[in-house]
Amino acid sequence: MAVRIRMARYGKKNDPFYRLVVADKQRPRDGKFIEVVGTYDPNNKSQKFKADKERISYWIGKGATPSETVANLLKTIG
């Protein structure tokens, strides 16, 4: 099973809100996932990105690969 850390889109039309989820690579973008590890709100100026660093490092240690967008976001938190 190939596992990825990626973003699932939620929110209203023209007002997106994203959850960082750990999901099987073959599942749809907004489909079934294993665990929510963070959130990203591009419209919120004060706190755009929240993530559970411990769970993300746990899943990366287990072999999960972050998507390109998530990898860029993870660089901002270190």
C-alpha cells in the first residue's frame, strides 16, 4: 500500500479550506483517508497552516511520501 500525505479540499465554492491527510495513493482526493494530520486555510491571514509535527514525522518514518504541495508547506515549519 503506497501512502501519501496530501491535501483534501473542503469548504464552500470560492472559499477553500484544506485538511492535510494521510491516504492511500489510489484513493480519490476527497475520498477515504487514514488520518488527519493538519489543516491549511489560504484565506486566514493570521494562522494559515497548522500541523501535528509528531504524526507527520511518524508517517514519513513509516514510508509515507508527502505530495509536492505538502512538501513545500512542511518546509515552512521545518
